[in-house]
Amino acid sequence: MPPHDNSRNTTLFLVIAAIMLVTYSVFVMQPQAEKRRAAQQAAAEQTTDAPITSPSPSAAVFTTDRTAALGAGPRVAIQTPNLTGSLSLTGARIDDLFLTRYRETIDKDSPAVELFRPQGMRHAFFAQFGWSGPNVPGGVPGANTPWRLTQGSTLTPTTPVTLTWDNGAGLRFSRLISVDDQYVFTITDTVANFSQQAITIAPGARVERQGVPDDLGRNQILHEGGIGTFGADGKYTTEQLKYKAWAKKPEQNFSSTGGWMGITDKYWLAAIIPAQDERIEAAFRVTEASTYDMHSVSMLGAAHTIQPGRQITETTRLFAGAKRNEILSGYEQSLDLPRFVYAIDWGFLFFLTRPIFILVEFFYGVLGNFGLAILALTLTVRLIMFPLANKSYESMSKMRNLQPKMEEIKKKYPDDAPKQQQELMALYQKEKINPLAGCLPLLLQIPVFYAVYKMLFVTIEMRHQPFFGWIQDLSAKDPTTIWNLWGLIPWDPSTVPFLGAHLTGTFSLSILAIVYGLTMWLQMAMSPQAPDPMQRRIFQLMPIAFTFIMATFPAGLLIYWAWSNVLTIFQQYIIMHRFKAENPIDTFLARFQKAKA
């Protein structure tokens, strides 16, 4: 590729990428958003009250002592292979839950990940189930109802518990709570009418977060906030409400037959799952309180009339756990849930991200290490692109050999750019070279690069997964930094006031970032050089700039990209060597042999 065409192709790539993003936003995302707004406006006209009330305290006084918060009322312990915690008999809330298979950090003594937090603590997070029944004599159970434990003692996969409450006016509520060995609770409510009149009530459930923790909702590439899948007759769409957008529209309503809805974090999900043949009204609400906003996702089912001497039973489920692909897929099939696996934020390139993840999982099953699986993925991508890349590098090698002739054309017509272009095109035709062939493999790699980044960032399977040596978490950035000689000096640069975050972030010059930068420099050095000194200097500085930019990216992504660069360099070198094109590797080897002689 001629030098000026190399520059032009890079600019062309950036322009095409921008056009693709704008086109997707205007013709896909914007119409979908308008359609959602219309549906939300129509649903808002039929808004119903929340099925159950929030147990919000009258004053925003929080305790940091979890034991004190849990001791505010009687509780039932929860113990499964994946969960531990308790549920409160006050309101029958599931509000104390830890994911025992996951730790906060890679430290072996790190505490288990907390999912639910009880009322009375800052950022309380819980799920509760109830009934909506205006004008029901004696009322229906609410947020502060004192349920009685009438059967069982500890909720486990083999020992469900039964709670009861009598409203004193002829209605008896029984709640059977069971849990499987993964993350799904099943709440089976039975309401018996012993009064002399028919009553009408509707089942409901809600997931509520009282105030958003500071570390949530701040990453633009990731969805955290409200999420749900709604629709009917086999046509379902997934709705996402990031916390900032949610606050701007504090109430949004959706009608659906079945589906699911809840609040999601990066790796964790709390979702209500109604019966899939039941017509429901779902609501996403933000309610202002004195020191925090309450974010709730609730659903209200169809009303049931219970005649005297009769009873009804309603079953609702709760998913509360880690968003593992195989677990979500399993529930999607066993419970016939629409698009449940899309609780994982696969992104707008989901058609690439999911297959790439599945391929990485396959390699992991064979190799036993996700880092090696990423290397195998990179090799697979390079093999798929091998024929196209081969043609590209052949074209680039021929162009590199033509650089002396191109320089002659430039000197011959120094002030006549159109004539230069005309002569160059004639030269391309004579030598049967396509000047655009060099940038096509790069264009194809961009969406793959993004999909790999997204996969590493959002899939819990990558969380805390080690490679070798100092890389103990492929989903986190390389922890090494030049400021302590990559760990040789026992000093933590992050402790430096004001600058610590930068010294261990953008300016860390970690080992992987340096390896990536060197491979990028060598790859660019093997490409035709730009004729303009300013352009040449810009391209020379790009590897340095990207070394700093990529320092904050996940280690797994740097491994993928650096290994991809190595494979590209190897392929490019073989072709350049075959065409006897000048390249920096042969130049270095020649100098080394000369110096040795």
C-alpha cells in the first residue's frame, strides 16, 4: 500500500466506523426508542398502584451493624450450595442474601458477594411478595405484616418453609417458599376465604433498591439498573433502564403476558418471574425519599375473585444470583422464559459477543485456562481471516516494493496532486494492486475486538479467572506498574495523593501494555510508511499513545490483541520475505549478523 494510501485508508476506516455507528443509532436504536416511548405512554394511561407498599423508614437513620439490622425481627435462615442468608418474617421479605461461590476480591479471605441487604442499612436491597386488594375487610398482607413460621425451620433445597397470616376477617394467607440448588426461589401463595362474602385481590411482587451505591451505574459500556422482558404471543423485547435514564423518567409501565423483570448489576440479578401464561402489569418506579431514591421494579397480576369457602393459589418465582450463561440458559429452557439469557449485557453486537463467548468456553473446557482459551480464540479468528489477510499483506508487500517509483512520481509532479493520483492509479493497474486491500482486514477486526472486550467485561465466567504468573484476573487490568518496577519494589503507587489513580491506571506502563505497544509498533513498522513527515510522525506516536490508552483495559483483552499482533507480524513477515520486500525484522537481523561478524 502506498504511504499516502495507508494514511487515507486509516482515515477511511475511521469515517466508515463513524458512519456505521451513526446509521445504527438513527435507523435502529432511535426507532426502537420511539416505539418504546409510545408503548410506555399508552401503558401509563392504565397505570395501577404498586401491589405492595415499601417498608421505608420514617427517618433516614441507618445502621452499619448488619447483626443489629437482622435482629429487628424474627427470621428464617436460608442455606443452599450457592446462597446463604435469611428472610424476614416481617413482611416475608427476602432481604439478606450472600452468593457463597463468589468473593468480593481475589483474596482468598475476601468475604462472599452480598446481593440483598436488609431494611435499616444504607442501600437496602430486597424482594417481597404480596397482594393488592382495595376495600378488603381486614386488609391484605403488607410490608410490615408479622407472618408466622408454621412449618420448617431453615430454607434449603430439600426443606421448604411455610408462613401464615390471618387477617382477622375471614382471610387466611399461606405462603410456601422453596428454593432450588441454584438461584431460584418459588413462592406459592394460597388464600382461603372463610368469610361470608366474595373478595377480589390481585397478586404482586417487587424488587426494591433504596439508594444506588456509588460504584453502580457509572460505566457507559455496561447496563446496570432496571431490566425486563415483556410481550405476548411469542414476541418479546428486552427493556433496559440505566439508573440515570430511569431517574429522568421515574415511572414507566409495561403490559405483558409472562416475561420477567428486575434490577441488574454487572454480574448479579434480582428478577421477578411470574407465571408465563399470566397477564401482568409491570412498573419501573423511582420514588424520592429524604436522603435517597427508591428504585423499584414491580408487577401486578390479574385480579382473582374468591368466593366464600373457596381458595386460590398463585405461584411466583424470584431469581437472585449470578448471571452465568449456562444457568440463565437452563432457566430459560426449564421455565420457558423469554430471552432470559439477555440479562447478560451482550451489547448491540450480541450476534458476535455470544458466539465468541461460547467458543471461549469450549476452549476453556479443553485447555482448562481462560487465558489459553483467549489465545486459542485469537488463533481461530486469525485462521478465519487468513485468506483475506494473505491477499492484503501480498498487496502491501508489493506496494512497499513500489515505494521508490511512487517517490519518483511525487518528485516529478510536486505541485500537481491530481496528476500524482492519476499516475499512481496507472501504476496500481499496471502492477495489478488494489490499494484498498490493506484496510479491509482491519475493518473486520474492529467489531471482533469490541465483542471480545464486551465479553471479558460483562461475563462472570471471566471474573477472577487467572492466566499465569502475575495475571490473576483476566477481567481486570494488569496490576503491574513501572513506578514500582513491576512489583520488584515493595511500594504501592496508588497511595500517592491525587496522582495514585493515574500512576496505576493510564500511566502505569504495565507489562502487558508495553508488550502490546511493542507488537503494535512492529506491526506498523512493517506497513508502508506515510510520505508526509507529519503523518509519519503521527503514525510513529500511535503505538506510544495506545500503550497508555490500553493500560486500563482488561488483561484478557491485552493478551488477545498482543497475541493477534504477533500472529499478524508472523504472517506479514512470511509474505514480505517471499516478495523480498524490505521489513524491519530482516533489517534488524542483517545488522545483528553484521555486528557479530
